Amino acid sequence: MPTILQLIQNDQLQASYALVYMPNKKRNRKRIATNCVFKKDSEQAAKQEAQPDKNLYPAIVCGPSRSSEGVILYYLIQWLD
């Protein structure tokens, strides 16, 4: 089974800049529900609109992708802060 990075390199999944709502301050989840991801046009926009006090953090995500449970998810590639 290919990794997420291999899928991105093969243009099967799209990487995007986004704000991610993460109520857990540890930010240790790698899969994020689609309703917690807010896509942005650029890295700069994601960083400028970040609101850590409201649990909104800039990141690079890829997806959306349907999980085996039928949930639509994004996969965290990297936090930007």
C-alpha cells in the first residue's frame, strides 16, 4: 500500500495550505475530519489567519480522502508554526 507522500507525488492526492481546528493542544493527530479543515490559498494566508487561542493552527494537509469507515478525512503533512 502506498504512503500518503507517495500518493501526493503521483498526483493522486492534493496537498493544500489550511487552518486546522485542533482542540487538543498537543496536536498529535495525523488524520483530521473534513469539518475541522479550512483550506487557504497560500502559506502566508494560513499563517496570518491562525488563531491559537481559538485552536486554529496553520498546516499543510492532503485530501480529502474517504477512510475505511466511510469518514472523509484530511491527512496532516506538516504544521506551519
